[in-house]
Amino acid sequence: MVLDQLASGLVYSSIIVLGSIGLSLVYSIANFANFAHGDTMTIGAYTSLVTFGAIGGLGGTVLGLPFGFFVALVAGIAMAALVAVVTEKVVYDGMDLDSIGLLIASIGLAFIYRSVVQLGFGAQSTRYGIQSLRPIEALVPYGIRVTQHDVAIVVSAAALVTGLHVLLQYSDLGRKMRAMADNPDLARVSGIRTDRIKLWTWVIGAGLAGAGGAFLGLYSQLTPRMGFNLLLLIFAAVILGGIGSVYGAMLGGFLIGMINQLTPLLSDIGIPIGIEYANAIAFVIMVVVLLFRPSGIAGEAS
Amino acid sequence: MSEQTTDTETAATMSKDDVVLSVDGLVKTFGALVATDHATFEVERGTITGLIGPNGAGKSTLFNLISGFYETDEGSVSVNGTDVTGQEPYEIADHGLIRTFQTPRKLEGMTVREAMLVGPRNQPGESFLKLFTAPGEVGEAESKNMADVDRILEEFEIDHLATQPATKISGGQMKLVELARAMLSEPEILLLDEPAAGVNPTLRNKLAEQIRRLNEQGTTMLLIEHDMEFVMELADPVIVLDQGSVLMEGRPDEVQSDDRVIDAYLG
Amino acid sequence: MSLVEDPKGYWTDLTVAEKGVTAGVVLFAGALLVSLLTGGLTPTYFLYLVGIAGMYALLSLGLNSQWGFSGLINFSVAAFFGIGAYGTALASASGSPIAGGLPPVVGLLAALALAAILALFIGIPTLRLRADYLAIASIGLAEVVRLIVLNQDDWTNGSAGVRGIPSFFDGWPVLGTFPETMPTLVFGSGPGATVLSTSFWQALSNVALVLAFVGVSYLVLRRAHRSPWGRVLRTIRSDEDLARALGKNTYSFKMQSFVLGSLIMALAGVFYAHLNLYVSPGDLDPITTFYVWVAVILGGSGSNRGALFGGVVIVAIQEGTRALPLDAAPIRLLAIGVIIVLLMRFRPQGVLPPQRELIWPGTVDETPQQPDSGVRETKAGEK
């Protein structure tokens, strides 16, 4: 039982981590809480849906997923990034607002993204045309019921996160991004072209969100509200990890996903809080962290 | 030298009642940086005490510690003999310690007169209940405060600004308004944070004149200022802060000729 | 300057935006009148719309007193609306799982008490936070409240909601039986006739109720905001450190403002419960929060008449989209989103930013210049 929940926690965490990295990057580099981030995930999911519908399976499969799905995943990532860049250029760039003004504007954008998806696909839920799998036989005796799709989600998320790590640590762009997240003013005076870095931040952050959305659709199903519904959990992850810290966001995302899926254990040990409060627990953790350690668990104490 | 000894004796014979502000062994660290290092000094009633020091000497930190905006790590602050260490800024203000800010933000949607009216402490109209249970008392206090505002604006020779939007006046005028507003709070001691910074020469002289006038009328002040001339012209005694602690204290001319002070500024 | 004494002077005194809004309101009222007379809109439905507009106006007034006057970013409007609706429903409804059957006035008091407790519960931890953290924390806590209402079946009936809520004037002398005792009036004849029956008189009493709520709230807020109390709040919004240095207990002021605004939002919930006669957890959907935010920003942060105007526009959007041959929900969402983005891009201070109304009478001798207030210049995000 515990093993099963740990396993599903790992899958859910992978999705949240993909969302929280982008939210944290944008929070520190563009300097506002982006309420449209969840709906960016939705865009990724629906783009994958359309792409997969158009190209089909393309022959073979990996971990129970047709090749075509991976092409659709890339399309989802690309579309999410494209929408974010266009939004930055068309909307945010021309605004002369403080972080609160941008936050409010991002709520408007969240509604625009979601309403466009809903106009195109309706409010009802849908699925990729991929056969659901039975749990992997070899693990069932241990009480773990995960499918090959779940494994694919975790492995793909791990690959993306590793790629980001390499980018941040070893590329010129990554070093500049870290410098800018750390201290935007200092980065500017030291000659970094901050506008370009900001654009790349949107590309990377939204791209990862797009991937997260595509996987969320695979993990459960697609609805126009899927991203918005996950947004607060992602905020909780980012705040728990420490705003502005990419690695904090990964850790926070991992913990929030785990806590969320491990909630049934509370009843097992006699605490009468059911799974219906799994999200509420995350939100309370978020408020407690904001109160007592606003720099997050991975950040330096202020 | 003998004159200084006499001064010290006179100070010692004065009773403790004449110390308005007493700062004892204040320590504040930010991570590895020791911003304030056992700073100890007193401000006597009726003086304009200057607080100078090179950049990074910890002047602003000290102001924030005294007025309660930062929490102290060690040491204590007393106002009029009452220990106010660890109190909130508004509680410290209630003991009569009022401070100004280096760069005051402008109050939106208010006229200068209205921005001034925020000054008086403990107005009956600041209690939500009294607005509805004691409108008469609220109205009376408001009329009195309004009259006080107009009187002080006149004394400061800025009564022509009264109906201007507070966002539309210049930075220098704002500094005068801030000083005038602080007087409405009836301070026992006024902490002025760089009042002359960013002020044009004409207004600067006007400010100096007002500060001197208020002091002559009995207001005790502690003044941080970068503009040496401004400090030396107004303050006596002058306290020199270096690396978070008090380097020396003395008359302006003593301070200016002291080797340690010169070293601190050059080093 | 009075409209009656000098209508021409009054008009030339208005800003372009004020003229535009006035013209728009007149046109809108004219259109409504025409559709009333031609039978496109039944009088009962018209009164229902007035009631809903009043409800949004209440919510906007409440949020405006928090955000517009004190700079508090409260994203838990839906929670206060919901707690108001549930508070009175649980006390007065026949279908209430805990009490039920109590007079609606008791329900009103219960709702206000619950809202005050919730305001303290949300405000105590969050009002010390940085502005953007307050936004995130308050929406998180609002979700916690929604989840409790949804899942604690033993207190709230859970997803089934609470039925059997009486109308507010139930059991009152005269007003209680007013809709039934009024005669059914028929104007005109045939299928185009206008019939004013019990439901019309019921709707009329609902409008009276919401007007009373709006009127009382408006007067209380006007008194509060033009007082030294409101002056301190506006100082806090511009420069909290200054207020602290001048001896104001800013945390306490912010808490008072937060509770006051929350109580007004709860009033809107109380009205809604007795209008709709049924409440469900869906009424706590966070979308309500954002509707109200749009109303306040659209009207002009810090402006009470702007908040009233914003409330009416929201109802116009909601009802206007209903007439479209498409699925209304996404169109409505799109409209709200586009309005937010356009406003923040081109007019962050809103359509009717506060002008004379905020200035304390007596602090001006003449008409002041237009203050350039609004979101653009708030100090949020700094600390």
C-alpha cells in the first residue's frame, strides 16, 4: 500500500515539478507571480492531443506509448513556448506595471488561454487515443500498481530536468539565467542582455509546462480547467522550495506531489483527514511556509 | 581642553531626565556582516545631535534599529527613560520618537493638507467605532488638527502648497512637508534621515533655517546627513560612526580636526 | 456643484471618462427601457438583473475597501461570498443539516459572525505578508474553505447543497406577505400583455433588500473612507513604513479594513442565498473572485462609484453572453480575460479613477488636478 502510494506520488510529482520549474523561473526573472502558468500547461496538453490525432501512432511503441505521442509531446512543448513568447512580446512587454499589475494581467491571460481551449474543444473531458494499460505484472506482487505510461512520464520528466540542469550549469545562457534570477539589477549592469535572457526564460519555463500538461493529460485526462486546477499546487511547490530557486522548485514539486498522493496514509495512522483534503493540506503548508520561512526550504534564511 | 572637561562635568551634573534618547550596546548583524557593533550614545534634551560617518558606517541601520524598523540582536534603546527595545515602530512613536525617511514616497490621491493631517497621533477619528458612536468628538478633533496644520504650514512658509495634490510637489518641498508633519506628531525627539539629500540650495537653506527654529523652540533632534557643511552648521554635538560603532563624539570643530575621523573617511 | 442648480456646468466639469460613462449608462438604461416596453425583457427578470447587479456592487464595494483603499490583495472574495450565503442558509433553511428554520435575520447575523471569524482566520496569518504572497495565500485559503464546504456533508450537505431557504422577509409583518397580498396587475391584452404577479412583487422586495444592503454599505464606507481612519489606510497603501513611523498600528488598521470588506462581501452572499433560495459549493468557485476583481479594476481602484459601475458591467457581460447562440461560458471567460488585459495595458487606473470623492472636504479650496492613482504606482512587491 505504502509502496503503491510512493510510486504514484513519484508520477504525480514529475508532473508538478515540470510545472513548478517554469513558474519559479518566471517569478524570479520576470518578477511576478504568473497566474497563466497553469493554463500554459493546458495549451501543451491540447496541442499534443491535436497533433497526436493528426499524425497517429507512427508505427512502434516505447513503454506502451506510440512514437507519435512523443512527436505530439514535442509539439505541445513548442506551442506552449510559442504562446508564451508571443504573450511576452505582445502583452507584457508593453506594460508599464509593477509586479502586482503584471500578476493581475496574467489572470486575464489565463482566462483567455482557457476560454480559447474551451471554445475549440468544449468543457467536457477527453483523452488521447491511446489504449490504457494494465499495471506492470512484475510489480503487482509488491502492491505497486503502475503502468508503463507512468514509467514513461517519470523517465521523460527526469530527462527534461536533467537537460535543464546541464543547461543551467554548463551553458553560457544557463549561467546568465542564474545570475539574473539571483540579482536582475546586477545582471543588467554587468552587461547581460536581460531582454534576451527573459525571452529564453519564457521559452524554457513554458516549454516545461507544456510537457507537464501533456503528461497530465496522459496521467488522468484533458479538460480546459486541468492547468488552472493544478496551478495552486504548483504555487505551493514553488513557495515550499523557495521562489527563484530552480532546484528548490524541483524539490518543492517533488514534496508536494508526494504529500498529495500520500494523504491516504493519514487515515491509516488515525488522523481523520481524507483524500478529499489532499490539496487543502498543500495549501496550508504553502501558507505556513510563507509565514515562517518565505525563502522556502531550499532558500537561505532571510 | 579645559573647556571640554568643563562641558563633560556640566553634562554629568545634569540629571538623567535630560537624556531623551539613550542607545546602549546595540548590535545588528546581517549574515556575516556586522552592521551595528555595540553602538552606545545618548542624545540630550534640546540638542541637535549630528550622526555622521563614511558610507557603510551603519547610520541608516542604526536609525532603523532605534525606530523599531529592525529587530536588534543585542543592546537596548530607551526613550525618555523608558526601555523601548523590541517594540513596534508605532509603539516607539507613541513614546515620542518620530522619524523621517530619506526618500519619502508620495501619498496618492491626497492634498498636501490631507497628507499633513496623518501626522497627529491618536486621533479619535482613527477609531472606526468612534466614527459612528462619537461623530462630535471626531469632528472637533478634526477641526483642531486642521487649524494646527494650517498654522504649521504657515510657519514653514508653505501654506501655498496646502491644496496641491501631494504627488505634484517637488522632492524638496516634500522634505519640508515631511518635517512639518513630523512636528504635528509632537515629538520628544525627532530623527531626521538625510533631510538635505536631493534638495536644491535655496530649499536646503530654508530647511536648515526651519530645523534651527524648531530646535530653538525646544525640539530635540538626531540628524543623519551626508552633507558635511549642513551638519556642521546645525549640529552640536556630532557623533561619528565607523564600522557600526561610535568612533568619537564632540563639538563640530573637534570632530572635523580629529585624525581618527579623517582616517575613517579616507580609509 | 449641483446637478440640479447648474446642469450645464456640472457636465462641463466632468472628465472625458465620466462623460463617456454617463452617456453609456444613459444609453444602457434607454435600451433596457425599450426592451421592457417591447416585451423583450419581462419586468420580473429585469428586477432579477437589478438584484444581481446590486449583489456584484456589494462584492465590489467590499473588495474596493480592501484593495482600493488599503492595498490588500484579497483573492478570497468567493470564500466570503460563500460563507455569507451558507451562514444564512444553514440558519434559516428548512433543508439545513445543523439548525434550520430560524428567522432570516438570525441567518444574517450568523453569516456576518462567520464572515468576521473567517476574516480573522485568513487575515491574521496573511496580512503581514508581502502583497503578492498575500494574493497567493488568500486564494489558497479560499480553496481550503471551498473544500471544507464541499466535503463536510454533516455540516453543509456537501455537494447536494442546502435547499429550502426562505425569502429574506419571510415572517416579517407586512413585508413577509407583501408579494402574496399584492394584486396581479395586467397591462395590455393578449399574448403581449405585461403581467405583474406574485413573482414580480417578490422580485421587487428582493431589489428593496439589495438596495438597502448597498445603501447602508455605501454610506458606512463613505463615512469611513473620508475620515481620519480612511486617511490612515490610504497612507498605508502608498507608504506603510511612513504610517508606522507616525505611530499608526498598521497591522490593526489593515485587519479592520479586511474584516469590514469581508462583511460587505458576506452581505452579498446573504442576499444571494435569499434570492436563489438554494446554495451549493459551486457558489464558492474562485471565478467569482475574479469577476469581482474585474469589476473593481474596471471601475477604478479606490473609487466606490467605479465599483458600482464595474458591478453593473459584469452583469451586462454575464447576461449579454447568454443571448449568444454559442456556449456562453467560454465567451464570458474570454470577455473577462480580454477586459483585464486591455485595462492593464491601456488604462490600469480604471475607467472612473477616484477624483473628488476621496478628497476630504475642507482640504481643498478648488477642484484638484486629476490624481494619477491606480495600479501603476502602488508600491506592492516592495518591502
